[in-house]
Amino acid sequence: DEVNDGVADSTSWLAITAPFYCYKVIIQNRSATIGLKLRRDSTRAASEITLEPYEVKIIGATGSAAARFKSGDTICAFQSVSGSVAFNVTYER
């Protein structure tokens, strides 16, 4: 497993990519006051959800039981609701 910390701003979408083959990612909004927008496809507004402060979201690879995100796959994209927001992503092998 690997944990990465980051910061998203409110002006652009930040792509989150798999650093290695993994079957699940755990995303945590680390802000006490600011929401973190998440899109599975940064070009599709319909795929957008907002993680409230301290909320956690789990995204699993879909398909067969052996499904995995491949190294380099874009899993999702983040943008802050306003200002900057800290997050962490845990990648599980």
C-alpha cells in the first residue's frame, strides 16, 4: 500500500493516477471546512460528487474479480470547492 498527500485548488482539475497496479483507492478530504469535488471523468460534470470535510470515498476497480487499475491509469480528478483543500489517497495492491 502507498499513501500520497496532495492539495487541490479551485481553478483546475488534478488527475489522480495509479502509481502501480492496485485494486482499490481510498480518498480522504483532510479539510475541516472545504469540500473536495471528485470526478471519475474530469470532462463529465455528471460524474461529479463532492466529498464533505473529512469524508472518505473508496473507489474500486470494476470488472472481473481480478480487476485492477493499471500503473498510469487515471482513476479520478479533484478540484477544491473554494481555495485549496488537502487530501490523501491510499492505493491498495
